[in-house]
Amino acid sequence: MSNRNQNNHSVPKGLRFTFDELLSHCGNVSSPYWQGAWSEFDQRYGKFIYKKVAERCAALRPPRLKLQFSETVEDIVSEVQRTLFKDDCRAIREFRGRENENIFLAWLKQICYRGTRAYLRRHYKEYFSETNSESLDFLHTSPPDLEDLNRWEVYEEIVHSLRDAAARNARNTERDINIFLLYAMGGFSAEMFKYNPLLSHLGDRVVDVVVNRVRTKVRSNSRLSR
Amino acid sequence: MMRAKQLSLGQAMAYLDKNQTGAWQDLSESKIIYLDDLSGRLQEIEKEKKAVKIIATRGQANCDSRSTIEGDEDFFLSCLVIGHNGDKSGEVEKFIRHLNSCYKCFQVYSEVIGDYCEHSRGLS
């Protein structure tokens, strides 16, 4: 990486802009060089972005992605690009570490990691809402790399979205969330609920009805949050 | 009291439920000693009507680094009492809210109660 640490005022061979100029033009949509600058940005950092996303994606080992790995990476790279272009390239415009390209690369890496994490979180959430507890075994054996995409994050996100979506004064909201979590994340089967001392008064069909109802809500919240 | 080897709290709770049915008769002496100890504490909680209070305290806890119910036999024995007697105080509902907000407690609860449910099903 040290050979990337160019002098900000010199133009690397075969390129048009210094590092500082490149970021200035990329962050200024009214610059006459804006388009050319982004083309050069892609030339200089496109592979880096792809590589960081692919690395993160491989480290998190997403289970049962519907798309092939390379398609998933390309999807995430597009999201990273959208983040960089958002609000007239605000992220680039407001980036303050222009004195050293390595700082920029560290920042760009974080954007790639966050983009990957956000994408996979959505994937996991949909996964929860579309599957049954038996096929969630992978969550019990999460590799250490899953530290920042952990079960508790998905857990908290599900609880948060269900509480937000609940009608005011709705009865049994917390009970229903608890039933769903025990079923989807705690490995409880419908029959086990009969013995759960804090929920032992439930009728035979209640667990099925609640799990299906909550699952539909999780699924619809997941789509809305895209 | 040291827990008898190979008898988890969830399993012990299932045996406590079945102590009148002869389910204990094939257990080792150390396991029966452990169950006797738990049984005495269960009766005390029931007699002194402490179950709701114990559950209420755990529901108000702030679990920063560790779950408040981890290794908490009194809490889980109180759950058994509530399972038999029910709760009209609303404290169980508050505890369930805590459980939904606290992943650490959820993990402990689902492990112990899951174990209890599995073994209760097996013993019945």
C-alpha cells in the first residue's frame, strides 16, 4: 500500500489528476471534469472496492444466498457506488483526510465493509422471515468473522421493527415477539411451547398463528426498509 | 450445592415436575441429592410466595456485561411456580419485555427453558 501513497501534488503516470484534484472534482458535480474524474476514480479504485467487498463477503460466509457469489459482490459494489454518489457525492466532498491516500483507502475500505454488512443484514432478516427454525443452524455456529454481523444484531433489529410496527395499545405484542424469537432463534418447536412455564396457557393453535403472523410482519418490514 | 454431573438445570426442573411419579427412581444418588436441594428451595419459594417478586426483580435488571438470570436457579424455580399458579400481577409480562430487549437473557432463558421443555416432553 505504501506505493499508493503518492504526493498529492503529482500526477501518477498514465493518469490525469493528482489525488487531491481527483477528490475535489469527484466531489463537485458542477466541475467540468466531474465525469472524467469519476472515470479515473473507477480506474484507480474500482478494483480496490471490488476486492474489499469480495473479501468481506467471503469472510462473512453468507448462507444460502439466492444469487451467485460474484453477483452478490457486484450488487454490493453497486450499493457502495450509490453511497459515494448520494447527495451529489457528499461523502467524497466532505472527506477530510486528503493529505494521505492511505487514509482515503482506509475510509473507502470502511464504506465497503459497511455496505457489505448492510446488504447481508437485509439478507439475513429476509432469511429469518422465510424459513423455519430447523434451517437456522448456521447461526449457532457462526464463525468469529461474524462478530459484527451477529445474532444479537438481527435479534435487536427484529424486536425494534416489530415494536415500531405494533399498533398502539395492541395486546400481546411482547408475548408474540417472544414466541417468534423462541421459535426462530431459540430452537423451540411448536410442541415445546406447551411446557414453557411462562407461556403454558397458550392454546394449541396459538403458536402457529403467532409465528406466521409475526413472520409476515418481519418480511414486510424488511422490504420496506430497503 | 454443586450440581450433579450431567444433570442440567433444565433437566432438573423437568424431574422436579415429576417427583411424584417415580421418575427419580433410576437416578444416581448425587442427582437425587441435587434434586432434593432444588425441591426444598422450590417449596420455599412457593410457600413464601416469592416467585413473582423474584421474576419482577430480574425483569428490572440492567444486564450490562452478563445476563441477570445466568446460573440463577431461584429465577428458574420461580418460573416453575408461575407455570403452576399463573400470574395476575403483570410482572411476567414485564419480564418478557425485558427478555425481548436483552439478547443475553434470551440466550440463557431459551437454553434452560428449551432444555426443560425437551425433557418434560420426554418424561411425560
